[in-house]
Amino acid sequence: MNRRELIRNLATGSVALFVVPAVLTSCAKDDPDPDPNPNPNPGVLTIDLTNAKYGSLVPDGGFYVDQGVIVINTGDGFIALSSVCTHQGCRVSYNHGNGNLPCPCHGSIFSTTGSVLHGPANSPLAKYVVVQEGDILTIVH
Ligand code: FES
């Protein structure tokens, strides 16, 4: 089909039968955006220490937060706890100088075992086992 024939066919509507369905099916507004990086194992956090994404974990005192888990390089190894404060759900961080996990919202402080050092939180953070095989950390949470 040359250009002249295409224009003539468009005018008569015979090409529209093929074009319109393709346009309608490719632009559905309610389609959810696909997750570009879906987690194949929810509840399992796998960290490759050679991946720059996890570079914050390499130095002593570094930490990384993902999937509601804070993974910490204490200098003596890696530990993992829930990153969700048990008071009202803010995200805790790690203070290497003090060796504890402060919550920025209302001042709760947790130890590296997850126990409450300072309220208002009164329940400990969940602690998870970290399995290290070479440069790979696996945490089931
Ligand atoms: S949410 Fe952490 S102290 Fe309140």
C-alpha cells in the first residue's frame, strides 16, 4: 500500500478497523504501573556487599534500611532489626558513636539487641538473624 492508497483507505475507514483497536488497548488509563524491580522474595532481604547500592553498609557504623529492616555494620559484624519504632511507627536510624538506634519522632532509643533504652516506646524492636556467605547477607524478616 503506497501513501496515496493509505490516505484513500483512511478516508473510507477501511484502515481504521486495524488502527483503532491497537490504540484503545495500549492506553488503558486504569492499568497499574508495572513494578520495575519487583522483590521476588518478600520477607527475604538479600544484600550483595559488592553492589554500590549497599555501599552505606561497608564502613563500620554504616547502615542500610529496606523492607522495614535496618541492617547495621557494627564493626564486629552485621545485625538486623525492625526499622519501625514500636511507639508510633517512625523509622529508627543507627548512631554508631552511641551504639544505639534513636527514633527521631519522640526520642525513643533502642539498643542493638532491640531492647528499649529510653521511652516513650515500651516494646522492643524485632531482631532478625543475618546469614553471611562471603559478600552476601540474607535476612529473613
Ligand atoms: S514513633 Fe518513635 S518515639 Fe514515637
